[in-house]
Amino acid sequence: MGIITEVTLRLYGRQEAISAAVCSFPDVEAAVNTVITTIQMGIPVARIELLDPLQIRATNRYSKLDYPEVPHLFLEFHGTEAGVREQTGMVQEIALEQGGNDFQWATREEDRNRLWQARHNAYPADLQLRPGCHPITTDVCVPISRLAECISETRKDIEKASMPIPMLGHVGDGNFHLLILPDPESESELAEAEEINRRLVHRALAMDGTCTGEHGVGMGKIGFLEEENPAGVEVMRQLKRALDPDNILNPGKILNVS
């Protein structure tokens, strides 16, 4: 099942088209391969979001939707009406080759808004999978050519985990997220969550990726950043000491200066 909504705008005296779409796939690999092929062919897609089956289940419950509980891609296309038609047609063909279901069209703007609102509500939707959990968010980013491999290996960890772990991501640039949902009263689950995160980051670094594509370093990924770019961190440390010798500006974040 898929839905595409199209909105036509008047901008600078010419018509602009914005089309949003959602398409289901038999497995995550098929969805990711659709993304990889789309990017490699140079098709200009404004947004490509991946939601795995567990994320779709949470989204359905929270936003009162009825998508099949299989991997989905959410996409958005911008451009002229003719350009958008061409872009969506090309992506549709790629998706079909990967086993994706055909796109269906609608014309109401509210359908498009509702589609993306469901995606934006992913975090509160996930919390309802395990009320009272201690959510741990993490993300990595890898080259597009390694995205399918990284996600496939990560899903092996997810499938063995003792807690729910939805996956979603801005896969058009190789970035994806896990929301790990351990019991805050369980030391073993918290340790397991930490190990899953460690394996995820080391996997991304081994694939020439980065320890975070969006969430940032904060305190939790200080060590990973040093592993990723020790020379760059040392330069940052020297600048920190020069500009903040008393270490009073946001101490303990991004890098250690001791």
C-alpha cells in the first residue's frame, strides 16, 4: 500500500509541485537498495525516510493509521510539475524492481500533511511501545554505498535484543537512528543497550562513517569522536584551552580537556 499526495504552489510566477509518498517493501534490504539506486542515479529527491516494521507498528498505534507492518519509505519530491512526475516515475520503477508496492496518488494537501505528521510523531509513538522505559537515542551515518550492509548488520543486533528497538532514518544521506528502550530498573538491559550502541558506532566507523550524523556528540560519544578523528579532536582541545582556560563554557561536552 502506498500513498502519494501532490500539492501545486505558485512561486515566483511559476508553478511548483511538491509530492509526498509512502511505499512499502518486503524487507529492509529492498527499501535500502531502492534508496541506494535512487541516489546513485542522481534522481533529486528532497527527503527519503526509512521506517522499519517496529516503527510502523508504533506509528500505526499512535497516529491511528493502518500501514502494513513491513518496512516503508517516506519520500518527498520538489520541482516543476513535469519534473516531479518524471522523478516519481523513475523512483516508482526502482521500487517495483525491489518488490515495493506501487504508489497511489491523491490530491488533498491535508493527506500530505497527515503523512509527514505521522513520521514526525515517531518519538512519542515509540515511547508507547514500552511505557516507563528509559529511551536511549543514537544514530550513525555511513557512505551510501555501505548503507545496506550497515543496516543489515545492525538489524542482527536488534533481532537478538531483549528490548524493543525501532529503527528509522534520513537514509537519503546515509543517516539512520535507533531508539533503544531498556527498563531503567534493569542493570542488565542498560548494559545491553550501551553495548548495542557501541557496536553500532564501531560498525559505522569501520565503514568509513561517522559516530553521529545528526544527534551530536554531547557526553555519550566523546570517546567515539576521539576514535574517529583523534587529530581533529586534539585541535579542538587546544582551541578550547586557549579560549576557555578555566573550562567554564559547557564543560564535559564534546571533548575532554583534562
